[in-house]
Amino acid sequence: MDDFWERSKAPGFTPVPRVKPEESPGTPLEKAPDPELGHGIIDPRRYFSREFMQLEWQRMWTKVWLLGGREVDIPEAGDYLVTEIGPESILIVRQRDGSVRAFYNVCQHRGNRIRGCGIGTTGESLSFKCPYHHWEYELDGSYRRIPDIDTFPQGKPAHALTEIRCDTWGGFVWYTLNESPPPLLEYLEPLPRHLEPYNMHKMVQTRDITVEWDCNWKTSVDAFNETYHVQGIHPQLLWYLHDLDVQIDCYGRHNRYLIPFATLSPRVRKPPSIPEPIKTIMKAAGMDPADYDKPIGEIRRDVQRHKRAYGASQGKDYSRLNDDQLTDDFHYLIFPNLSLNVHADDFWIFRQRPHPLDPDRMFYDIMTFELVPDGKEWPERAEHKRWKHGDKTIGLVLDQDAENLPGVQAGMHSKGFKGLWIGAQELRIRHFHKVLDDYVYGPQGKPAGAL
Ligand code: FES
Ligand SMILES: [Fe+2]
């Protein structure tokens, strides 16, 4: 079984009806040609080697565009957010003229962090005072005041806060440590056209959680890049999604898969009544499952029809979404570290960030957003919370993923493990590692024997 189309001929496979690409008003649906990436193993040492971690930092993390935060979280001049990537901390600041600028979050006196992680405001001062000796900076990073400046015979440093590039798209602020990056929109190609039809700017943040996991950041990215493990560790999901009729599309740097929801996996026997998770989907759409007397296989299309008919009266604008988008999970990887589950009424971002020092640890950020119907009051955003894996639940499905990953990471170190043996359902993993190789090893390609 070489690819999705071959798989679709397998016994027991029931394809799901799909919207035709030419009938999609916004997000493209065409199947992208599968890249020719071979069948080789992926070297497990890249998941724990400190040398490879350094190469990633020098050649990839400091070259790509990264998600900083949400524009709506810093609406006024002096509002700021601090985000971390590997060993660096970044200060993103709303300016007096409404623009956004970003700086390394480090005081030029003796290197103190100017602000801690999170969202905040300078208040009326419109300045940042370093807590150590009170060197004070304007919103644009220039100096406002240095206490006892006459005791510095050399005067003040010629350089003030070190600025980095940032830009906005999709209601988010993005930044890059690359001094000559491609434009953000060019970097994100072709995803802006895919994601713009969703009303991301009309969604409120409902979860904002960071959990420390004992695995490499890529071990986690891989876990969200294939549906093959659904039958392994998430068997309950087989009662409301089709884990085999999954369209995989690899683009230049990024990729996606499209998973039909509100339908059964062909791996399960048809149940006598509608499974509870599908009932939940029906109720969320405003349908009453008790009234439904058609076969389960028709529910997905009927949920789509119902949302199409009643969305506008519920204050939800689905006009730029095709019918499949009203039920299905459109799942994108924005290279290198964002997994997006995008739905008509909500979207989730999972972000993997490397630990500053240890390739066997990482930070997993969960950000979820829900559509606020037109005319409804905008609720307060969720507060940020942070803990170590195991201290609290992050929900059944993500707990299942999280519990599995330290075991995978430990196995990567084993002398008995030769490398990742990747199948067609895991094509996105192969593509992700190829893009990573392109950054790490450049256009001349990976040298023989390299990780
Ligand atoms: S380190 Fe910031 S004022 Fe001294
Ligand atoms: Fe999973």
C-alpha cells in the first residue's frame, strides 16, 4: 500500500463522501502530489544528540518564523508579551503608533531578563525598567534613563535593546531570529490562503497551558503528524473519526492532513445506536440525536447541512468554508513546531518548544480558541497555566499522547533500535524531517553518516 489512493482500495475501507475541490469557496482541497522521499530509516540519534540540537539551533530555530503570541492580547501601547524559544527570551511590545516590535528580552547593563514570561503592560510609564539596577528603556528599545550615568566614564552603550524582526498574520504576532528572513507571508506559503476562511480573529482563547514533557520536541511533533496511532493509543476516537480516509498534503515547508469527523472508522463494527461522541457533535451543531432515524453513515453530511442551514442564525459565518470544513479536522503543521487542528467553530494550536539545554526535554503549549458568535459578548481569555507532565490531566486524548512519549524517547537511546520505520500513513513525518534536513544540511544535502 503505497499511498492514500492505494490504501483506499483495501478491504473494509469505506471512503467518506468529500466536497469536490472545485466546489470549495476558500480553502483549497486538491490533493498535493506526494513528494518522493524514499523509504529510508530516520536516525534516532537526532532525537537526543546534543550536537544535533546545536545544529538545529544554529541553522533552523534561528532562521525560521515562530509564533510569538496573539495580537488581541496586546491591544494598547505599552502592552507586551514575553515568549521563550530554546535559550532565548523575546519581548514583543505594542508601540505608541499601534505597530508591534520585538526585542531580545535582555538588559544591556549586566544581562538581566527585563520581564518574565507572559502577558503584561507597562501601564502609564510606557517604559521598561530593568528590575536589577533600574536601567529604563522606551517602548522602541532606546534608553530613557540610566541611574547614576555620570559614574560610567564610558557613557551609555552605543546599542540599546537588540531588535529582531516581527510581523503579524492571522491575528498572531510572529518573530524570527533570522537577520535576513524571507517575508512572513512567503515563509507561510501556501497556508494563508488555506486558513484565512476560518474566522480566527473572532475566536477567544479558552486554554493556555504549558506542560514540560520528558521527550525531544520532535518526538512530540511526530506524534501529532500521523493518524496511524489512533488505533493504537486512542481507540475511543475510532467511534467518531475515519482514521484511514485521510488526505495527506505536503507543501514546501508545511503539510496537512484532512480527517473526516462525525463518522465511524472502518476498524470498528457498526454500533446499534449513535455513539456518544457523535451525539456530542450533533448537539453542538444544534441537532437532537434522539430525533435522528437515518443510518449513522449519513450523520456527517446531515451535520454539515444543518450547520449550513442554521449557522447564520446562530451568529456563525461559515460562508467561506466548504461543507467538509463544517465537520472535519483540517490539521496543519506549520514548520517547525505548530500543529493546528482547525474546525469551523474552534481551533487548537499545539506548539513544541525545545528545552534550552536538554534534548530529552521540551515544552508543550496547548492553546485552544472558540468562535464567539456575532452579537455575543467577548469572554475573558483563559489564564496561562504551567506544570510538569503528570501533575494534572490535559484531557483524555492528550493524556494518552503524553503518557506514551517518554517511553518513545527512552527507546530512541536504545542500542537495540536502528531507526524510525516510516509507513505511508506517516508521510508527514518523513516530510517534516526532510524540511529539517534542508535547514540543517543545506542545499548540498545530508552528508553520508550524518544524523
Ligand atoms: S542588569 Fe539591568 S539594570 Fe543592571
Ligand atoms: Fe495522539
